[in-house]
Amino acid sequence: MRLKLQVHLPHYITNWFPLAVWRMPDDSKTVFLTFDDGPIPEVTPWVLDLLRKNNIKATFFAVGENVFRYSEIFEQIIDDGHAVGNHTYHHLQGLKSNNRTYYKDIVHANKLIGSNLFRPPHGWLKRTQYRYLSGKYKIIMWDVISCDYNQNITKEEVLQNVLDYARNGSIITFHDSLKAADHLYWVLPRAIEALKAEGYVFSKIEFPKVRRLIVSPTLQRIRRIRNNIRQFSLWA
Ligand SMILES: [Zn+2]
């Protein structure tokens, strides 16, 4: 099989971000569908309908400004039992953003989204952003990108991208966006059908909350007092 970097990245690249999740540690025949950039009324309710009919739980990496604008669709995602992740408020590109602005945008989005999962728009981060955000969120990347947003390839090629590279634990990326809609309407039902026929089941992405790496000032103060008491009792 020809290696398509835009669809699937080899180990020597994914190893640059070892704390990020590229594939779920699940050795059963399970794949994890993810949808980026929504929610929007033109596409997301259609995706939700299709997932409901197929009894599939998936993960939606929502853009904060869309959640603000279409909060009822976001509520529907939650009510249907799917997982949600933070995809920044303004769909900012990490490599082009100053860190302070980038982090503020993510915090702003998380007031609406409330998730411990984060996926960087355009799939890339600066090393400093990666290190900082890994302490706060589980960074979810992908094992397979369908390239549904790419107008220069056919819908058949989009479907083939998914079917060629899907394997146990694959995190598969689609987009509930206008740009991807034409491809998605055709590809998603067929991808689901074909993966089911291959014996795959579908699951959403869940991780326990990321442990805070930085000790809070209050905790530092408590530790200092405890140490002082210990010192004092030794001395006394
Ligand atoms: Zn995106």
C-alpha cells in the first residue's frame, strides 16, 4: 500500500508527540469515529441521525464559536451520549498563534464545551504548546484522516482512505463542516457499512481527567506547613 502522509502518519512522526493519542490502546476490533469543526445545522444533525440509526457513539471536536451559535445542536450531541472535545474557540492554528492567545482561546472554548479532550485545529502544535496542553488535556490526534474536506479528490478516494488504513483502535477523522459536506454525505454511510461488514464495532473516546502536573499554590502552602510541623516536632 502506498504511504499517504496526509491520511496516515508513520511512527517516526507520531513519536514526536508521545503524550498525544494517535490510536486507542484497544486491541479489539474497535474503531473511533471523530468529527471536527461543528456543530453546524447543515451537517451535524444529519451525522447524529445516521449515528443513531446505526447505534454508534462517536466523538465530536467542537469549535467554541459554533457551540455558542448552535448550542441546541451541541446539547443534542451530549444527549445522544457522544463524547465531546475542545477544538479551540476560533479554530486557531497553533503554529501561527502566540501561546498566550492560543491558551486563552482554548479556555474560552472549554467554558462551553467542558471536556478534558483537546484536538489542535490543522493537527499540529508547537512543542511548547504540546508540553503545556498535555498537562491539562488529553491531546487526541488521529490514526486515519479521511480527507473529506479535500475538494481535489473524489468521494470514492475519501472512502478508500478510510477503508485502506482503518485497523484495531483507529481514531478516524471526519469533519461536520460545509467544506466536507458533499463528501461526507456519500462516504460516511458507506464507511460505516463497510467497517461493520469487516466486523468492527464503534466507540467514543474517553479518558479519565488528566492529572494536574503543576501543584497548585494552596497545595504548596499546605505542604510547607506540614513540613514545618514535622521539623518542629523533631526539634522539640
Ligand atoms: Zn478543525
